[in-house]
Amino acid sequence: MTNAAAFLQDLALVLCVAAVTTVLFHRLRQPPILGYLLAGLILGPHVPLPLLAHEDTVKTMSELGVILVMFSIGLEFTIDELTRVIPTAGLTNVIELSLMAWLGYTAGRFMGWSSMESLFAGAIVSLASTMIASKALAGGNTDPKLRQVIVGILVVQDLASVLLLAVLTPLAEGSHLSLSGLAMTSGNLLGFLVAFLGLGFLIVPRVIRGVVALKSPETLLVTTMGLCFAMALLAQKGGYSVALGAFLAGMLVAESGATATIGRLIHPLRDMFSAVFFVAVGMLVDPGVLQRHWGSVLVLTVIVLVGQTTTVSLGAFLSGRPLKTALQAGMSLTQVGEFSFIIAQMGVANGAIGGFLYDVTVAVSVVTAFTTPLMIRASEPFSRWVDGRLPRPLQTFTALYGSWVEGLKAVQGEQTVWRRSRRLVGFLALDTFFLSAIVITVAATSRKWLPGLEERFHVPSAGGKALWLASGLALSSPFGLGIFRTAKTLGSLIASASIPLVKEGNIDLGLAPRRVLTLTLQLGIVLAVGLPLLALTQPFLPFGYSPLLLGLLVLALGLVFWKSAVDLQGHVQAGAQMVAEALSHHAPKNQDVLLEEVQSIAPGIGAPTSISVGPGSPIAGRTLAELNLRSRTGASVIAIVRGEERLLMPSGKETLQAGDTLVLVGTQEAVVLAKGLLRRPL
């Protein structure tokens, strides 16, 4: 059979079987991804059926799916939009990658794997799948802003994957990790991105606008696809993934302003070849692996589902995203990515890990590909369930935290604050670097040098080990204390930028919200520094030391945070009392002015906004719990004014009546959304 005939046969098999399975899953009201994976299982070499497609041919076709999907994702991002999501995506990835890598490593050690296999397991479970997540999100009515958060996280994670592969490759080859080599890899990546985007920004948008002016859809499609594949090839020649090149190509094309037109043209191509990608993943499934290593697959799957949900949600929330958005983002990234296959293949090829780990990786990827659509579908009701069961102080805190972060963005023009913050971040990075270097050096050299020193100076083994550890502790303590002091100063500085300090001698009415914001920022800094330290040093230390220390520190901060959250509840209640008093004694036309005055008197309660329940309003006769306002919008009702009656910090059981005035707090976006829902409830 000629190559052309073999290719045609494989393409026909893939599309026909995928069509049948997808129709079946559509009838069952299940996501189409599951049908594609089943088609791959049917066509794969591990199921005794007379239908068999060539794996290499299908894999080649699946690469087209990766390129087209990443290009279409890039179309949704301009360079300015990507810059806006970097702060959220950066902090989220620091927390997620560090903690997931540690969890994977720890799980591997518990299952009896070698240190190197456990290290690779940590890297494998820490990377989510851009293809699976984007395809699953495309199957539902996803909020565009949530999609931007998720894609931003995935893009930054793809960039981090390049560095992660650069770290693991020399380790798998038996070499020691070189700091200079890592710095060179980071510099090369940064240089590639600057050159790629800089030159592309000058050329690509102009070319696309010129082709659009021809008003020929065929010419526009051919030109766009030519640029897409050329840039994907250029990225591959530079030593990076085709997915990265395709995404950057999409961003550059988006700068032309023709996103909608191009998106409609490539949509059919993208859907067809992305289906082939998932069929190719399904072909890798070996049911025998699930039988032999079902325990490992189960453990790593649970780590991915629970760990990704927790770490991504925490990082996104600390970055200022509403609790609902943070939880939905976390539950949308509960899968193992295609980059994990590359890492596992590299480890097996270099003999650093056993071949079983690649099979386990594929199995976990397929299982989590099945669960991802279900997790996305359950994310919204789960976020409502979590919000409804939070203690009242935490509900108040989650409603106000976003408005505090919003206030931080508004004061970015204050050069003094941000200049000092950048300087403190520099000190924090230096302290972290030296602390990790000392810990790793002391731990790694103890086995090599300690026996010789004990023999030379006639020191007992236990005493020599204690002396060695004490020396390491003495060397690292100044840097550890430096991290703690810098985190404390940095948290206070940033919090005071959002909720300004008062002059000495005046009553500080913003003390309670500023204190809880300070502690939240300090906790975030501890996590952003402590989790990477945990992941870096764990392979060199006996298990239990570093997580115990970090856990105790986070627990101490958490207890203090809880006390501050309770104080915040009292502060907001006092502010609600002031707002209710003001609204009940003044005409409606003066309410906006009064609310601004109250905000200046009781800082830290956001920007209170009022809305009245008019006669015949559809929300009259319904409770706040039925409206589920806070979990749906992020805004919270802190007071209800009903004639002379004032309901402060309502629990949600109160029935709204015509003539009521509701006082809302939250971010500007949340309040606007809440007002829309109150006027036209869903």
C-alpha cells in the first residue's frame, strides 16, 4: 500500500469511528471528548478489534490539531490582554507548580519509586493540558473572563514547562544541574520571545490587514494558515514546542483586528484536527497498564483532581479573582498535559525512569481527560456550595478582598510605594536563593563529606551529624529571618497602599480591614516563597522536615488571620450601620454622595452602592439565599433598609419586599453585575 493510500485509510478510519462514538456520546448527553477517546481506544493496538490505524500517521495528524487549537486560543489574546493576566497567572503558577511537584514527588516515594522517578512524577502531575482544557471549555457557555484567566495560566505554564524540561534533561542524563545552564536557558527563552514578538508585531498585523482589504476569504485563510504553520515551525527550529509558536502566531494575528473573521474561517479545520488529537491520545491507552498499576494511576489521579483544584483556586483568589472564578479555574485544570508526555518520554529514553511511568502518565491523562468535562460542569454548583458553607467572617472577607486588590491597581501611579515594593521583592528573591542554596548544599554534601570529617576529628556519628545540621541551620537562619521580615514589611506596605494609613494621633478606622489584608498578603508571600523552597529542597531532605516547618508557619498565620477576619466582620457591621442610618434619613437623590462620605469614614468596606426594590419587582418575595447573589456575582449585601427597620449583615433568609433598599459591596465589576441580576434575576 502506498503512503498516500495508507494515510487516506487512517484518516478515514479515524474520522468515521470518531463520528460514530461522538454521536453515541451526544445521545448520552456527554462531552464529545469522551467519544474521541473511545474511538482512539477502539483503533489502538491494545484492543483486539479488526480496526487498526497506524499510530505514527495519527500522531502526525494530531500535531495539526495542537497547532490549530493553540492558534485559535492565541486569537483571543492581544499582547495587552496577555500582559493583564500575567500577574494572576504568575502567582497562580508559582503556587500550583511548586505544591503539585512536591505532592507528586512525595506520592512517588510513598509508592516505593526511586528519587528520580518521584522527581519526574512531580513534574508530570504539575502540568495541566491546554488541549483538553480548551476543548472542554469550548463545549459549554464559559464566561469569557474565566476563559481568559484559565488560558493565561496555561500559557505561563507552557513557558515554565520549557524551563522545567531544561532542568530535568541534564538530571536524566546523569549530569548535575547547573545554575549557569538554567540561567542561559531562561535568557534564551526570553530572547526568543522578545525577537519573535518584536519582529512579528511589525510584520504580521500589517500583512493580515492588507490581505483582509482584498475581501477574499480564501486568500485570508491560506495566508493565515501559512503564517500559523511557519511560526510553529520557527519555534520548533528554535528548540521550543510548536504549540508555543502557534499561540504566539495567533496573538500577532489578533493585533490586526480581524479576529472574528479569521476565527470563523479556521473553526472547521480546528475542530476536525483537534478531534484527531484526542483519538491519538486514546490510542495510547493500554488496559493492561490499568490492571497492573491501578494503584499508582488512582493515587496520581486523585492528586491531580484535588491538588490542581486547591492550588489553582488558591493562587487565583490571592491574585484578586472572585472566589467563584478561582474555584472554576481550579476545577477546569484538573488534567495531565501533553507536555507531561514529553517529559516522561525523555526520562524513559535516557534510562532515568522505568517505562511503566510513561504508561501510568498516559493512563492518568486519559482518566483525567474523561473527568475534566465533568469537573467543569460541576464547578459552578460546587463554588456555590462552598460559598454557602463558609463561616460568615470568611464570606465577608471574600466579598471585600477583590475590592482591596482593585484599590491596589488604582494606586499604581504612586511611584514611591511600588519602587519600595520592587526593592523588597529583590531582597526576598536574594534571601530565598541563598537559603535554598545553603539547605541543598548542606544536605547534598553531608553523605560525601561528613563521614571523612567524623573519622578525621574522631567525632561520633550522631554528634557529627548534629554538628553538621547545626552549622547548616546557623548559616541559613539569617536568610530565613530575612524572608520573614521582608514578607512582613512588604505585606504592610502594599496593604497601606490599598487602605491608607491615618495621621498619627487620629483614630484609625481602617485598622481592621488593613490588618486582615496585611495578613493575607503576608500569607500569600509565604506561600509564593515557601512552596518553591519546599519543592526544591524536598529531594535532599528527610521527608517531613520542610513541610512540617512550613505547615506550622502557615498555621500560625492562619490562626492570626481568623482572628482578624472576625474583627473585620465587626468593622463591616459598623460600616453597614452607618450606611443604613444615612440612607434612612436622606432623600434617594443624595444617596450616592452619602455613600461616598461613609466610605471615607469607614475605609476598607469597598465602595458601598445602593439599589431599591421597586413596586412589582420580580425579586420581591424572594430571599437573598434564593437569589444566591454573592456566589453568582462576587458582590455581597451588607444591609437592608426597610423604612425605619435596618437589617445589618443579612444571613440570606430574609425575604425582600417592595420598597427595600439594598446596600452592596464588592468590586466595581461585581456590583454592576449584581445590579443587573437584581433588576433582571436569572
